[in-house]
Amino acid sequence: MQWNDYPEEIKSGQESAEASFVFCLWKQPDLYGEYLNLNENKDETLKTEDGIYYYMLGQQMYQQGYRSFDHVTIYSFLENKPEVKAHFEELGGYHTVEELRSLVHPENVEACYDTLIKRKFLCYLHEKGFNVVSQLSRFASMSSQQVYDWYDYTLNSAGINGNRDVNIENLEIDDRFLQECNDGEAMGISYGKRCPILNHLTLGVPLGELYMFGGHSGTGKSSFVFGNYILPMTEEGRKCVVISNEQRSKDFKYLLLVHILTQDLGYWELTRKKLKQGNFSPAQWEMLEKAKEIAKTKYAAIRFIKMFDNNVNRVKQIIKKLSKIGYQVFMYDTMKSDDEVNDVMWQQLLIQSRKLFQVASKENVAILCTYQLALHTLNRRYLDASCLSNAKQIKEVFSEMVYARELWKDEWNNEKYDVKPYHFTKDENGKYTRRVPVTLEEDKKYLVLFLDKTRNDEDKRQILYSFNGRYNVWQEIGYCSVVNEHVNP
């Protein structure tokens, strides 16, 4: 829709809103680094010709290294651009720039930008047939998020008919319920291909619930969850989404690529490190081309969403949208338990986790949250909910809670705190009851997982894994027993 075709009520104020934003950038050009790609790839944040002109002119000067848009700088830049310079003069030249810059303050740039985002959202709603004009006075003092929340609330309210969101029934054990039990409908989404023991204990990743995988920084939380949950689920036809507020898509592409090379192609000549170093040989290029084709088909359903803040409302929007087109598993990477003692922060974390639970329950999807444990618990041998620091109240929201750390040297075979690893084999009746001790290998690294909470089996169990970080390969060894130094004998 062309800008001139919008109602005057919507267009009113757009020029001043764009001028306030753009000339904040002109007054402090370093801000362009945060707002560098407006009106690219079909983005229409800026609507007016003058606003687009001044923004693009400043963008070009910034990209050429100018960090002060003074009189000499501007006219030096325009020296070999006669048409651009002529339009600059038509708009009033440097006098107009100085006048408009004097009216704004760069500290207000976020608020000015949010105003433009709000106006773009209202234009979008108008295009879709919403009666925006009648509500403009209501939206005048709202932020863009508040406008979205108002429409979301209004639409949700319109969708409520009587008590349809409340279902009152008797606890009758009928044939339908028994058939659901027989069909295993209470089972979650399996990740047993890589983690059969843990998957058995938790009955998979439950739909409609939150699953926490916690650990300290550097434990390998993201690598473990992506390699042992997301990829096996994708291979079984589940549609999965990775939402990350820390890592880039490139980081997960490395994990996917090394997985395809080793697990799909049986090729072990390229480690994660070598993939980053590059300079591939012809033979390596051949295998990478094969991996690329496999990724296009076998793993094409995985979606990646990069978040630049911890806005859980945005995460909810993403989950609600993608769940409507068949996505069932959402990896949210990362929630944190900071060391700073701040009651407001803990309350916000609790509220965020409850919001995630609500959307998981309502959309009947599984949400896997990686969680960074508090730094001051780094030397804890036994990991449990107390490692969540003041945020341990969120335990009530999660259905399954697993924490991970590397096995310490004093926990190896015959050491002081030997974890005595073992696995089960079948007895003469074909049941897994025979306990077999496991001898650890010196050249391997091991990870201990603590099942702190599950609603499907006995908790407070520890499972041992070996891992090869070069290829992100994990192998489930069996059970073990970590000494809990915080329990009185």
C-alpha cells in the first residue's frame, strides 16, 4: 500500500516522528550502528520521502566512517553527488539540519524509534482491515508493545464465548480415558535415541510443560540439548524451533554440520574447530556438499530465532504463531540465575517462567529451557534446586529439571568420592535387573546429569555421560551416585 493512500488521520504526525528519530542519529551518528538497516528487505519503518532521504544520507556517511555530521563533512561528502546535493539544498541545506538537530536529544532515540514502530504496526493493521482510525486517540500515549497487547487482549476477549475456556467435568474413569492410557497419550516427545535412560525417567519431553536443562557457564548446555534433544526429535519428524538470546544461528549451524558429517555420513575428518578454521581440502569440500544437501531435506524443519533481549512476551508471540503451523518443540536458550541479589529480578524471572508455562500449556507444546546456574554455586558437588539461588521458586513451574556438570577427578574409580558408575543388563528372565560396574577411561571426559525433579518417575538420580566436544558427541554410560555433602549423615 502506497503512503499517499493511507487516511490522513494515520499519516498525520509521521513527518515529525521521523524527523525526531532521524535527527537523533544525525546529532549522534554512532547511534546508526544500532539502527543501520531500516527500510531494507521490505522493511517500511520510514514512510515519507524526506525521512527516507535524510536517513539514507546519514547512513551512507556513517558507513564511510564519518562520526560527526558537521557543515564541512556533509558538503565534502556531497561534493561528487550533484543530484543528492541539489535535493539537500531544496530541503533547506545545512540550516535545516542544524535547526532540526537542535530540537532533539539522542537520549530519546529509543522512544522516537518505538513511536515509528507503533505507527508501522498501525499501518499494518489498517492494511489488514482493522478500524485503526477510530482508536488513534487511545493509542496516542501508548508504546508499540502496549498497542500490540491491547489488540491481543481485545482479540482474545472477542474469542471468549461463555465459559469455553473453563471445562468442568467429573473425574470419571471411562472407556475413552482408558483408551488414552493404552495409546500412551501421556508420553512426551521422545529423545531416547541418545539418552534412553533419561528419556525413560522423564517419559520424554512432556507436551504442555516446561523442561529445564541447567548448568554453569561453559558446561555445554546448548550443545547437549541441541545434539541430544532437538536433532533426534527432528530426525523423527518433529518440527523444532531454537530461540536464542545469546548464541547466533552460525553457532548452531556448526553443531548441525558436524552432526551430519559424523552421524549421517560417518565422516570424522572435520572437527568443530576445523570447521571454523576453514581452508578445506577437495575431499572435505565433497563431504561438505553432501552434508549441505542432507541439511536441506532431513533437517529443513528446524527454525532459528535470534532474540536481542529477554522479552518473554515476544517469545510467547513466536511460540503461539509457530505452534499453529505444526511446531511442537521450542528450545529457549538461555535463562539465567545471576548472582546479584535483587528481589525485583527474581520476581521477574518467576513471572517469565510462568508466562512460558502458560503458553506451553495453552498451545500444547514442549518448551526446553537451558538455564545458567548462579556463579557462586560453581563449586557445588551435588546440584539441586538450591543452585537456582533466589530463583528456586521457579521449580514449581517446571515439570522436569535436569542439571549438568563435568565429572570431577576425585569422583573417578577408586577416588575419594567415587561415583561408582554402573548400568543394568538383562537377567535370566529378560529383565534389566543385573547391575554391572563401569570402569571409566582416562582419555575420556564425563558429564554428570542430576535429575532433580520429574513428574513421571523417581527423582534425585544421577546419570553419567561421556562426551567428545570436538564433534559434540555424547554417550549415555549409565547411572552413578554423587555424594551429597549438604545432607547430614
